Amino acid sequence: MMPPPEDLHRQLEALRPQLLRFAQLQLRDGALAEDAVQDTLIAVLEKPERFAGQSSLRTYVTGILKFKIIDNLRAATRERPLEPLDEQSEAEAVDALFAADGHTRELPRQWGEPERVLEQKDFFRVLELCLEKLPARMARIFMMREWLELDTEEICKECAISAANLWVLLYRARLRLRECLDLNWFGARAAD
């Protein structure tokens, strides 16, 4: 059950340094980490009723932060900052991308096959649904290992578990995900 608003603010403020360390560990950028933590805290404060009390507030908030970090990491791979040459201003660097008639100097790279991209998005939607079916702790550990690519020591420290327990949980998560994907993705694809 969500604590009263004044207690919630106090508890979130107490969690903030831990959340910031976790985000900095993942993002390796203080400003991005700060933004991810702020977005997380805002998400909790905007919809406090979503916290059902099935886990600790810290676990709940860390789970939200994890997805904010993943969003940040995905965005970083899509965005490339424009870097002007030493003698260029930023405006000159932008102007250098276009010819006098306004067309781009370089053609955009191939977009690939839209059908495959859509299929890939569908796969990840099914994978997310399968992850939601896992027990929360198991899903969190799987995400930390496979998406955030944390090493064994970091996960064990964060989740207060032994390495042996970690490997058992990862094995079970992979088995369950495989079964879920066999039923909901690969089996459905074979039926098409």
C-alpha cells in the first residue's frame, strides 16, 4: 500500500542517492542519470496508486528506473550528435549537410525492409508480455543480466543473492521465456 503523500516524498528523497548511483553505473553520465532518476520519481508521484505493495517501495521504484535506463540506452544508440570540425561553428556544420538547393548532400541510409522491422517490433512486444508473466524478481534479474548487461557480482550485490542463486534464477527465467515464446511467437508464426 502506498504511504501517505508526505511519507512518500520523504521515502523517495531517501532512496534518491541509491537510485542515482544505480543510474550512473548504467548510463556512465551524470546528467543522463539525473534525468532518469527524475523521470522515475515523477512517474511514481504522478501515479502513486500503481504501487500495489507487493514489493518494497525501493524495489518498485528501482524497477521503474530500470526501464527509464533502458529507454535512455536505446535512445543513445539511435541519436548521434552532430560534431562540427574544429574550424566550424555548429550552424556551419548543419549547413554543410545540405546543398544550395536544400537537398541533402548524402542520401539517407537504407531503411531496410519495413515488414521485418514490424515483425521485430511484434517479437519484442510478445517478449515483453512473456517477461510480465515471470515472477517480478526473476524478471528483474533477467533484465539486469540480459538488457542492462550487469555482471554477476553487481546483480548479486543489488539483489542480495548468491551467485549460485542468480544462475538458478536466470536458468529458470530462460526456460519460462523459451516456453512462452514457443507458445506465443514461434508457434503462432508456424500457424500463419
